[in-house]
Amino acid sequence: MALDRAGLIGPADLPLLDPEGRYPGSWALVTRHPLNERAAAWLYGLDPVLRRLAGLSPAPEAYDLELEEQVSERRRALRPPLPGH
């Protein structure tokens, strides 16, 4: 954010700085500026789940199985298996 305020970075730099949209600062940068063509292309190239979580992609008609799978995997990783299983 400091680089943005100093005028040294902008949404056009996102494809280079955060190609996968993993950093919250990238999303903050997009919301602080008018959407330009490069930033829109960056958003379009992201994972649909990320776009949906940011409110930039319509919700699927059916239940989102991909998101359910990701949540389930994370829960299993945090929960140790029961003894004997």
C-alpha cells in the first residue's frame, strides 16, 4: 500500500507482482483504483473460486463441489487421524 501511495505501483503491475492473486494487498490495490484493461485481464485469469470469493464472479448454479473439496482437504489436514484408523 505504501508503494501505491507513493505512486510507484498500480493495478497494471499485478500480473507481474502477484500472478495468482494470493496476497490481500493485491485485492486492496484493485479496489483503490478504477479498473483498467490490464487489471481486468489479471482478474479474469485468476482461479474462478478466488474471483467468486471476491464477489467478481457469479455464483454457480449448482453447489460448488470444488470449494467443498478444498475445505474438506484443509479440515483433514488439521485433524489428526483416530488411533487404529
